[in-house]
Amino acid sequence: MTIKAFSSTFTKPSNTLSQSLFPSSMEQQLTLVLLATPKGANFDEQTLDYASSSSSSSAPSSTSSFTRTFLKFSVYFSLVALAYYFIISSFTVPPPIFIALDSPPVSPSGNVSSPKCDLFSGDWIPDPAGPLYTNHSCPHIQDFQNCMLNGRPDVNYLFWRWKPRDCDLPRFSSSQFLDRVRNKWWAFIGDSIARNHVQSLICILSQVEEVVEIYHDKEFRSKIWRFPSHNFTLSVIWSPFLVKSETLGTSSDIHLYLDQLDHKWTHQYSNFDYVVISGGKWFLKATIFHESNTVTGSHYCHGRYNLTELGYDYSYRKTLKLVRNFVRDSTHKPLVLFRTTTPDHFETAEWNAGGYCNRTMPFKEAEAKLKTVDAVMRDVELDVFQNFGEGSTNFRLLDTTGMSFLRPDGHPGPYRHPHPFAGGKVKSSVQNDCLHWCLPGPIDSWNDVMVETILNR
């Protein structure tokens, strides 16, 4: 600060010697000392010259000249050294400026997301910029979610973005994301909503670099992709229950082994650097529960087999605790997110009984209420995971339930297939999809909060 004050007050001298020996501010302070004693310096030179000439009047003129020159430079450099000593001894070095390692991240647009900000409490606000891709620019959209291609007539659902109440959420940057995950492996584990999420992420990233599919299972449910120039690997693993599940014999009954995680994802877990795990709607199916090699109960079996009805919340809680303990106890420590349940928006009835979703605008917060099953599932998730992250360095909760609930307009509805009402079909006879999300659509914002939660927090 002292240097800056001097610099703004005084003009830099044109002394060539000073310029060569002392840079910028140091030179300016040194010049102040020299300018303060010009008469003293001249007087000393004259006195020394006079004494030299009177004491050596008989010496040759060349010797006298050399002596005078030597004395001049000796005095000059003595004064310079003296000035330099006083400056150095009184010079105060300002403290260094440190950047805190936990300073809030800054987005490419300059917006700051405060670590204290709740990313999952906010509103959907108009976004004239629209999505980062279109159904034409991304060839990786599954037909069931390609609402525009299937003839959805409205486009308003594309022009909203999620805005947390207490901060700005940086817009997803594909190039920045790919740079951050270079040489990494990112896996999504769950059901068809997890696959829906992966497709959204791939569509965004493919605007920067084309992705290559390098593996799929027989049913095309589990897949692996690679972004070659970044050596970034992306997986989706089909495991809708997260625990071991099977159907036995000719029966369609689903048996859940609530003390055994699904090896399809646990056997690969050590490969992953980032993991997003999710569960949900499959636990509402009719299921039979096994624990310690014993059938302990069931859900939605309607009294068959004389089994105790324990409910979907029982199996869901057991499963999530098993997942939590696995993540906690594993020696491999990827960064893990658990994404909370995705609410559906079927109105008047369920998916198989004529339920539909034809809204074209987001909800306001007080306009609707979560269905009981969604509220119960989220309560289970929060109970199991909410405090888990406090003692863990590699776990986060991706609580997208609330922001997703406010978007009843973002589903395919009847536009699961091309032109669903062609041929004069009655609207009430066409099955709606009010659970999965159109691409592009609201699910793209999950990636904004996901990246902010995992990479910037």
C-alpha cells in the first residue's frame, strides 16, 4: 500500500543509473532520498576537489583528474548505498493474499453459488435461452422421450430453468465438465429414470464431443459410453431394486433379497470415480421379501401365500440401509450421490387406468401436493441418508424430488409414440407417460445441480 501511495504522488525520475539498478516503486523511494540532499552532495564534491587540488599542486594534471573522478563516484555510490540501507530497513512488505480453498465456486458466467445455499429450494423461472441441445442435434434420445419428434405441439416446457432462492445456479458447461472428468469413470445405477438422466447428460455433452457406445447388455438396459478425447467413461447399470431380485419358475412374482445387494453394480463399483444411485417406483410392485434365507413378508400380494404385508416402505428402507452401509464400509471411495425419488404426475388415475398429464406450465409451490407414495419414499430416503453425509467425505444427497414435482408439464404424456392420435384415436384410450421426462426437458436441470453438488461443493 505504501508503494502505491508514493507512486501516485511523485514522478519517476529520468536517472539512467537508478532505472537500471532499481525497478519501479523501489526506484521511486530511492529517488526521494537523493532528491532531498542535492546541495549536500554538491558541497562535498567541491570541498574534496579543492582539498585535492591544493594538496597536490605539483602532481600531473591527468592524476588529479583521475582522483577527482574516482572521488566523485565513490561519494555517489556511498550515498546510493546509504539511501538503499535506510529504505530497506524501513520498508514494510504487505502480507501475501491467500485464496481460501473453500471459496465458493464461480461459474463461467460469473455467477457464484454459495456453499450455504440450498440448491434444491427454489423456483422455475423463464429461460429465453432454451435448452443446450435439441432433438435434432442429439441422436441419443430414446424414442419414448423424443416428445417433439412424436408430435407434441407445445414448446413452452423447454423455456424454464431452475433457480435456487438464495444463489445463482451456474449453467451447465460441457467443456468445463469434460475437462474436470478427464480420465474418470462416472456410473448411474438404478431404473429407467436413471437411464433417462444419462441420456440427458449425453445429449448435453455430445454438443462438444461425440460419444461412442462401447457396450450394451442383451436387453440394451445397461450401457457404457466413452468420450475418446477426454478418456471419460459413462455407464448406466440397470438395477431397479439395487438388491438381488429374481422371478422363480413360471410365476411373475418378484422376489427381493433384502440382505444382498445386486452384484451387477457392486462387482463394478471399484472401477468408478463418481456414482449416482437412485431407487423408487419399482418398490411399489408386488414383491416377496427374503432375509437370512427366510421369507419374511411381502408387498401388494393381496393375501397370496399367506404372507405378512409389510409394505413397500419396509423393503425400500431395508434396501437403502444396505446401500448406505456398503458405501460407508467399502475401501474404494468414489464420490457418491443418492438421487431422491422422482414423483409422477398422473392425474385422475394411475398409468394403467387412464391417468394422464396434459399441463403446459410448471406448478407454483402451493398449487399441488406430493402423492402419498412419493412423500413416504422421500421420507425414507431422508431418514436413511440425510445425516449420513455429515460423517462421510464421499457422499452427497441429490434431492431433486421437489424441483421435479413442480414440473408436471415436462412428461411425454401421450407422445410416447409418433402421432398418438392419428387415425382418430380417442384421447382417453391412449396410454400416457407421466413419469419419465421429455428430452430436452426439465430433467436437464438435474445435471446443473448434480455438477454443482459433486464437482463444485
